[in-house]
Amino acid sequence: MKFNSLRSLRLLVLLPWLLAGQGWFLGAAQNRPVPNEQLASKDLNARVEALLEKMTLEEKIGQLVQYSAGYATGPNASNLKYDELVARGQVSSFLNVVGAEATNHYQHIAMEKSRLHIPLLFGQDVIHGHRTTFPVPLALAASWDPSAAEFVAHYGAVEARADGLAWVFSPMVDIARDPRWGRIIESSGEDPYLGSAMARAWVKGYQQDDLSRPDSVAVSVKHFAAYGAAVAGRDYNATDMSELTLRQVYLKPYHAAVDAGAATLMSSFNSINGIPATANPFTLTQILRREWGFDGFVVSDWGAVSELINHSIGDGPTVALKALEAGVDMDMEGNLYGTVIAGQVRSGKIPESVVDEAVRRVLRVKFALGLFEHPYTAEGPAYDATPDRRAAARRVADETLVLLKNDPVEGVGALLPLTAKAKKVALIGPLADNQRELLGAWAVTGDPKYVVTLRTALQERLGDRLLYAQGCDLLTGEDASIVKRVDFDRPMAADDHSPVPDDARTIAEAVDTSKKADVVILALGEPANWMEGEAASRATLGFTGVQEQLLEAVAATRKPIILVVLAGRPLELTWAAAHVPAIVEAWSPGIEAGHAVADVLFGDVNPSGKLPSSFPRSVGQEPLYYAQLPTGRPAAHLDLSHFPQNPQEKFVSRYMDEENSALFPFGWGLSYTRFSYAQPTISRAEVPAQEVIASAGKPVVKVGVDVRNTGSVAGTEVVQFYIRNTAASVEQPVRELKGFARVTLAPGEQKHVEFPLGFDELNFYNVDLKRTVEPTIYKIWVGGSSLAKAETSLRVVE
Ligand code: NOJ
């Protein structure tokens, strides 16, 4: 198939989606004996060796060099003479060079002027779609539907390939347990089980288990490793954790991605227990290559090799050598490998064989992608958000919204779904009609002009029954310094920030507008472009600017309020949860934002999303996650509405001024119907530990549960399966997710759902860091959130 026709690929894109049953896509990747058979293939490796033999040292090092010849997504853009470097064979890859014209320009030089005609590999951040912008990854995780992530990835792959890109810097699989960290938006949230399921799906969607296909791209799984655990949630900060936690929690999604055949990984900016991740032989070689058998290549993050100098582990030549020896094969925009490695080899500081090995890894991926056969990209038709693309984006977005609260209002009942009863609706808030912000924080090639805003979508449904007032901006005049700090030249840069000059007046107008309506929809959140994603950590988690004042002023009208939260991280919704009857978390929904929100508000879509990340009551609880380790002084069952009266309440693990629990816990999400859970059954109540260990990942026990839709409309429930190991040699979390299933039920319908339990689900790392199963009792819960109550147990005996 030709690379040039996106249209002809459309069926290919849609077919898997149509065929997708739950988890339908994941089986093949899970059973693969080696991480990527293509990269391990004999023929391919013979081609690599033949080419390697012909290469000079400079040409070899050239294969380890990547530059950004487009816009900057980090500091120190190099601005070199790229045409000349490419002609000399000293560039392997470019990032941020997009489109047939731009990529072909450099590719012609590489193929026609360089001595060995090695094609360039073009890569870019394709995070939530390429041209067609879908919801952000955190939102996709809220769908708990890996086949949706797989679909988005494949869609992005097709569009990226049409733009000359054969490599995407996605998925980000970092576990994120602290929403102060702005990059939580790119993650699948706090949980290693959900994160691993999503990681496999992203890889499968991009790579299609076959890098040579014209509709697949190589992934770069990032950021290896433990980038999400930056101390205090501050981006680029150090990470410090036990090897046990590293293996048991943080490494799991990367491992899942490697097992799914990931062709490349990206090393992270942070240090891990004192060793920078970009010069860390333990993670990059011992774990990644020796233990996991990874045979693709590792690229550094942007400038991360040269930033090793700031980590104070040596000067330029020393850190380049340390990174290469540790296992970073390609230097992204650091401009160090290309300038100092040859000298290090010639002076005997590093054997040429280390360079050779890195070159092999890079060339393998280029061969597997078919770049030597198809180096160029045909000019395609200009992009347009056609109806089928919109339908795809809407369908995915519909699954990602989470109904956090829907309490009945006196005299009205539950506000949602909105019915014809709502004669006049006031839409208020700075995110109600802002295309750029609704697109999301990391839509590099997405175009805000395609975004359907909430205002547009509600207007379509309500006509002149819709009233509108912006109320305020996302930031105030005083916050303008934040904008200056981040307002640099990149495609999605914020260039349309115009703070409302007089907040008091606009809030008063919004209050007046609210008074004229039967119901108010408030669209609040935070600025995606300035305060979410990379380098966007926050020390507070409230609505930005004066949005909270706007909310409180509108609430004071006593009109029924539906709050739609649009943000790429869990925000502190404590006041809202206490005063607003209905809350929908809509994240950053992409081009079909308004339609997806309207679908849920009007009940055309029954919300089915569940939180992939705990929502705090207060930022001081962070990092807050459900799978906490036990404490000797648990504070469970304490009523915090009073000051501790006795030592049992005082000397426990608690805050004096806040609950321990999340405001909305992991897995939480309501529906317009209700689901009931029967008592779970277990196929065997007792099983010997040795049998579990010997089962090699095959299930030894099945837990079954009947789930019933007891309401009056059809709905989809994410049935969640949690365990707790109550007596292990190393203490284990109070709950851990070990399975989930999306189940659609008609009113009154009941389905039986089964979850397998075997070594994969029951093992943990012992004190010798070996995965094992010991005699114990596992408590088991099944339900609709991490608070699941339907309970059974499994005894593991000697
Ligand atoms: C830095 C970011 O950390 C990484 O996620 C991204 O892929 C690169 N820049 C390239 O843009």
C-alpha cells in the first residue's frame, strides 16, 4: 500500500475499532515470546551488519544524533547547518520536522548526497492524536477502555505517517501519583495495572505488531524511568524510591510496553536514587536489556545528555560517554554525541564496539520501519476535520467523561441528564467557548480552529434557550507573569491571552445571566496551554484566576448548577463538591469537546468514565493514591468532624485539619443508571502456593460476580477487581487493582463477569527482589470503584 493516501487507510483505521470487543487487541502482544520479533530477525540483522561494516566512525556516530530542525520543545535549540550535516551522514533523525515537503527536503539530501544513503527517521510528539485531536491521555485512561487508546494511537499513526513521521514520542507510561506534576495529563494516572493495560494498547495501536506496515509508526515509550515520581511534584526534579517500589509500581507499565514490542524508549530527565536516568546502567542496561530483553534503541529526552553536566557527574565528554555506555543510543538535541564521542573513541576512553552496538540498535529500527525502501512521503490532501474524523473523536471523547456527582435537587430531582424541562440554560465560564484551551496541552499538530466548543454544541441543541456569559478569564491580570514565563514560540503557544480587564463586572454579568435561567452550566478549569503538561507543575490545585469566586457568586443565586470541569489534572473540587449538585469531569476532550460534553449532559450518552487518579480534598494530601501501604496506626473509621477526644484518635496516621481519604477516589464515576453487585464467588477457596508459582501466569482460580443494571436506562459499568495480600513477608498495599471489565447492561439485565487469578495477579517482590507467592489470605473485592464492597477471599496454603 502507498504511503500517500490517508483516505484509503480510513477503513483500516476504523475496522479494528468496529471489530473491537473488550481487550480483543491485546492477546497477541501479551503472548509474544520476544519483545519485538522483527528487530530480532536474522535477515534484518544481516542487513544491519553489512551496512555497519561500511561505516566510518563519524558515520556511525551520525546515526546516534538527533536534532530539532523545527520549533523548540526545550531549551538550547542548536540551530546548526543541517543540510551540510545530513549530507555528511552526521544526522540520524530529526524531530519537529513535519509534513511531506519538510521531511522530503532532508530525506533527499540523506538519500542522494550522503555516502551510504541511510534514510533519516523523523519523530515527533504525537500524544493525543496527530492532526485529529482526541482527548488527552489521562482522559483516555478514564475510559478504562484499552481499545479506545489503541484506536487513538492507530489513528495518530496513520496521520503521522502521512506527514512523513515514522516515529512518535508516545506513549508516556509514567505512573503519576501527584497532580502537582503537570505531566500527569500525559499519563494513565496512578495505577500500575491500569497503566500497563493502557501502555500495551498504545503500543499496539501505533505499531500494529508490524513496523513495516504503512499505517504503523515506531513508539518511544517514555520517560524511562520513574519520571512521574519527581520529588514534590516539581518537573525535572529528582526521584528517590526503594528498588522494591520501583519494580512493583513504577517499572510495570514500561515493562508491559516492552513486552508489547515497543521499538524505542526515551530516557528521562530525573535522577533515580542519585543516578541520572540518562546515565543509569542499572535501568537502561541491567533491567531494560538484560532482564526484559529489549532490542530496540533508547533516545535521550531533549538535551538530557548535555544536562548531565548540570547533574554534576562530569564535563561534556565525560557525560556523553557515561550516557552511551549506560545505554542511551541516541542524543536528542544535546549536541554532545556528535561533537565529543569520536574523540573519546580515538583516545581509547570508550571502545568502538560500544558505538557499534548503539548503531545496530538504531539501524534495526530504520530497517524494520521500511525506511530504506520507502524513504519519502507523498504530498497528500490538506487536512480537514471531516465528518468521519469528527465521529471518531466524539466517540472516544464520549467514553472519557466522568460523572463525579449527581445529587437530587429539591423540587427538581437529579439535574442530569438535562431534559426538556430546562427551558433556559445559562452557560458560564472561561472554558465554555475557548477553542485553544479545549484542544488540550500537547496537541502539537492539532488546530484549535477545529474545536467545537461547549457554547457551539449547546447552541445547536438549545438555540435561543441558551444564555452565555464568560464570567472571567482563566487567569487574572496579576497572573500575567505566568503567561510570560511560558509564552514561547511553539505551534500550540498561547498567543490569544487577553485577561478580562474587570473581573468584578464580568462576574456580576454572569450572575445576572444565571438569574435569567432555570439551570446553570459552569465550565471551569485551568489553562491547558500555560499550566498543564511539561514544565507546568503547580503548588496549588484550585481553579485558576478568579474562577472560584465566579463559582461561589453563581452558587449564591441558588440556581441549580452543573459544573463541568475541564482540566488535565485532578483539581481540588472541595468547595464545589459541597455546594454544587452535579459535577462532570471532562478533562481536555479534543476537537469534539462540546459535542461530547453535550452528549453526556443531555443523556444521549450515559457516562461510563472512572477516575484513573484520586482527586484530593486538599493539595497537602499529595501524593494521594488508593494503593497505599498499611500503617501501624491506621486512621480508618475516624470521624474528623471533631477534634480527637482520646489517644486512639490522636496518635494515628491522620491530618488534624483534613480527612485522609480522597474527595473522589480512584475508580470513581457515576452513571444515569445504578448497578448492583452480588456476592462474588470463587472457584476454589484454597490453593497451594507452589501451584500458583508453577502455573506460569495461567489462572488457577476464577472469581465471578453477577452485576445487574437496577436502573431504568442502559449503561456501561467498569467492573473493578481489587485484592489485598494480608500476610506477606514484605508489606503490601491496602488494595491493588488486578482486573477490570467494561460491561454494558440494558435496564434489568444481569451479566456474570469473571476475573482470573494466578501468579501474575498474586505475586509480589520479596525482600530479595524476587517475584513470589507465599501462604497468606487474599481479600478480594469487586465493585464500581476502589471503595468496592462485594467481598470474598482466597487462602494460599503451604
Ligand atoms: C521533552 C519531553 O519531556 C518529551 O516528552 C518530549 O517527547 C521531548 N521533549 C520532545 O519534544
